[in-house]
Amino acid sequence: MINYILRRVVTSVVLMIIISVVTFGVFFMVPKLAGTNPAELYVGKSATPADVAATARKLGLDQPVYVQYGRFVKGIVAGRDFNSGPSKTHCPAPCFGYSFRNDRPVFPLLLDRLPVTISLAIGASIIWLIGGVLAGVISALRRGSILDRSMMILALAGVSLPIYFTGLLAQLIFVHNLHWLPGGEYVNFRDNPIGWASKLLLGWITLALLYAATYARLTRATMLETVSEDYIRTARAKGLRERVVIGKHAMRSVLTPIVTIFGLDIGQLLGGAILTESVFGLPGIGRLSIDAVNTKDLPVVLGVTLFGALFIVVANFVVDLLYAVIDPRVRLA
Amino acid sequence: MTLGPVTSSTDVATPAGEETPTIADGKKIEGRSLGRIAWMRLKRDKLAMAGGGFIIFLILVAILAPLINKVLGHPVNEYHQDKIDPNLGGIPPVGTWGGISKDFLLGVQPVTGRDLFSQIIYGAQTSLLIALLATLLAVVIGIVVGVTAGYYGGWVDSLFSRFMDLILAFPLILFAIALISVLPPTKGFRIAVMVLIIGGFSWPYIGRIVRGQALSLREREFVEAARSVGAGSFRIIFRELLPNLAAPILVYSTLIIPSNILFEAALSFLGVGVPPPTPSWGRLLSDAVDYYEYDPMYMLIPGLAIFVTVLAFNLFGDGLRDALDPKSNR
């Protein structure tokens, strides 16, 4: 088991290094190939060539990519300074870059936004996991019934609905027409729990609908496959109650693919539920990223992307561990 | 997932002079090809056929957009400010339904009064163009990588499989908007970049399926037979493997089109899609964010356009899978 965990840790670290190298490379190579100097993106359009050169020197953009990458990694571990003669800017570890537009290091900016994204992702995932898996199981057990068919058509419609449409629609109906929920700004859980929940509620539901549809389809398909297997027949032949056969024996198989996509999905979401946050005006990590893109705040964009990748890699790692718990065969492999 | 090995035409040809077998009432037993059986199954699936019909309709609309627009619409960027209600701050259109009239079939945009109908049909062009090109790219890369990994196996397989895992582990939308934002926003260039990004991130879905199938097919007797008569890798891949992969490739290509359409719309919604004034459904929706309280139709119409299109592709793809795969769970 320890061997298994260690191997997974190594894989995750390697994966993270590759992703960071690729992301970093793309960010610094692509603008060059397209003929834009990254330093120009930092200083604005009206800057003189001398300003551009000074900025490039301060940020180390005049160095080769591998030197820049080395400094970036060192920054994460030990912090770094941005130097240009008299003005010196310190960025403490873990330094994911320094946002000169906000005049703040990127990492605290990310930490500020993280609770919003976590609130959104956790709330939505609880709804979609329970709803989606339950709907899938019921559908599979009542295969071919009207309930099954209508549930699956609903699920297909669900995966076809973009969140930027359902989100707007939900806001139009429940906030502006019916006034059931407040509009306005996001509030912290600690300041006003009810305000927090009512601001997030529509986001939770619309996001959950989208995912629940996928989970219901997957659960149904896996469940149908599983119940036709020999070991289920054996379990039934032993005279186990149907509830035990489905709930204990079949569910174990059904959960494996669910855990896989759940890990990927939650990892992606924690890295910024960009669309949902944009639609509902939630100041999370995704919102930070899209704002940074609009203001051309490159260090923030890079920081958020790497941070997002980190979440996915960590989520995958957790999934691998959960596998070993759910499916004992994995431990031995 | 496959239809089983495709046999060459000589295998099934009736020897000359032999009577086609008949059953008692004299009716000929019809030999049905696998494709034909699949087609008959598909035809029975009304939802899938409706989806397919809508897809054909939409493709025609996209191709004939300039012609249709001449008859039923107005030039895309022509302002019609007489259609905007000056009493309501010059924002919402005149009339209750977003300015829908026999002159403006889907109403007009708030503030500018541009014809929404023409925006929608030209938006279909943008959406389908990008999604289909991206899918084509994904299919080509997916087949090449998948077949190579599956056929050669060993370290080639591990390498390509890890690579596919890596791509699936990228924070997709974040990466896409970040990348697009550092590139110049000219129209043709942006379309190319979007196709590259959408296709470049969706090919592993095809690649994984193809790899899995190729891995099991290469162990089958007909491949072994081909190898034993001296067929080279090239011939085995193109004449033996690929024909058998056609069905899953077709199904999964159909199923990634809708997600590619959603991806394109999402990028446009976030403001990193095709630059204005080229119409795009996603951008219409993001414009509608500012006005939906006064003019809900302006949000509903592009939203429904995306929804119905994606649903049509999903229904058709699902039906196609069921038709081509008798084992599917239905």
C-alpha cells in the first residue's frame, strides 16, 4: 500500500512538473512566435521602447525561457525579488508571480478568491453526486419504464444546456421576476450565512444540474453492465436481499467510474468555475482569471492556470487513493 | 463497439450459378449488410432521426445563410434604431417579444436594433465551422495516435497513453482563455487558434477509444492471417484495422461535436471567441447579460439556438451508438 502511494506521489509530481513546463513554455513562447513582446503586455500601449526594455529587465523577461522557469520555481519555494535598480519588489514564498496591475503577489490574490470557488464547488458537488447517482440507479433498476425513459431524455437535455444559458434563465426567473432570491454582491459565510447561501443557491443548482445529467447517464450505464455480471447473479442466488445486492455488491463497481470523473470534475472546478462565476457574478478564482485576461495581467493568468493544474493533479492523486479503497485489486497491481 | 470484422466483398459473393435460397412462401431471404442493419435500427429511433434531420437543416442554413438572409433578414450589421423604444431609455426593442415581427423574425438586438435573425443564422455558420473543423482535427490526431499506440503497444503505447492523460489533466478553459488572450485577435487567426485549441484538447477522447479497439483488434485472427501472408504494418493498419474502427470513430466524432459547439460558445461568452462583428451565439448571450431584465428574448433566442443544436447532435450521436452497437444499454 505504501509502495502504491509512493508511486502515485511520484507520478503526480512528474505530471505537475510537465504541466508547469508546458504552461510556462506556451506563455512565453507563443507571444514571441506571434510577434508580441510579453513585456509590452505588462506596460500598456503608450509605453516607450525604453520602458518596455526596463520592464523586461525587471521581470527577467530578457532572459532565456529556462532561466525564467528556474526563477519561477525558485520563487514558489523560496520567494523572489523583482529588481530594477532602485525599485525593488519582494514576493514572499510561495511566489506564483507578482501582479503589477494590483501591486500584489499572485498567491494572496488567489487565496482571497479561493473560498468563493470552494463554496460553489462543494455545494454543487453534493447536490449532483446524490442526485445524479440516485437518478442513474433508479433509472437502471426500472430500465425501459416511462420513468427511465423520461429521466434519460431529461439527462440528455441537461448535458446539452450550457450553464451560461441556464444560469441567466434561472436569474431572470428567480431573482428578477419572482424575487425569491436576492441579487447583488457575494457575501462571506462568516458575515452572513443566509445571504451567502441564497447568493450561491442558483449557482449550486444550475451547476449541479449539468453534472448530475452526466453522472446519471454514467451510473445507469455502469449499473446495467454490472447487474448482468456473474457475481451479482451469485449474490442473488445466495438469497441476499435485493437491497444488499444492489446497495453493496453492485454499487462498489458503479462507484469506480463515478469516482474517476468526480475527481477530474472537482479538480477542474476548484481551479475556477469560470463560466458559473461569470454568470452569477461570484468573485472566485475563475472570475479572477477572466478579469486578469481582460486587463492583460499575465502573471495572474499564469498563476491561476498553474494553480488550476495543481488542483487537477491533486484531485487525480486523491482519486487514485480512493480507488485502492474501493477496489482492492488496484492495491496489488 | 465494433460491427465485427469487415470481410472483403469476395467472401460473401454467391458462387456463380447457385440459386439464392428461398423460404417456403417463395420470398427471398434478403442478405443485409451490417451497415444496413444499423441504418434500420437508426430509422426506428425517432429522437435520433429528429436530431439528424435538424443537423441537416442547420448545415443547410449555415451554407445558405447569405441567401436566406437576403429573403428573410436584414444585413447583419445594419442598425434599426427605429425599432428601439425611446421611452425606455433607448434600450429594449418596441413591442413585447423583443421586437419580433414579420419583418424581424426573431426580433432585434437592444440598443442597436440589429436584426437578430441574421445574427443567429450567421452565428450558426461560425459555430458549425469551428466545431466541425475542430472535430475533424481531433479525429485525425485521435486516429493517428490511437492506432499507433494500440497497434504497436509496448513503450509506444505507454508514452502516448500518458500523453493523453496529461492533456486531459489540463485546466482546459483556463488554459484556452489564457492562451487566446496573449495572441492577436484578428478574425481568421482567431478562428484558426480556436480550432487548434478545441481540437487539440478533444482528440484524446477519440484517441482512447481507438487505442482500446486497436489493442484488441490486433490480436484477432484476421489480423494474424494478414500478417502470416506477409502483409506489412501499413497494410494491416489501413486495410484491416481502420475499416473495423469506422463505427466507433463515427459514433465518438458525432458525440464530441456537441461538446465542441459548447466549448466554442463558452469561449465567445467569455469574450475570447471570434472577434466582433462576426456573429456568434456565445457572444450574443454574453451581450444579453446586460439586458436580460429588460429584453429576455434577446437572451432566450441565442440560448435556445445553442441548446437545440447541441441536443440534436447528442440525440443523433446517442442513436447512432445504439444502432451501431447491439450491446449498448437501451
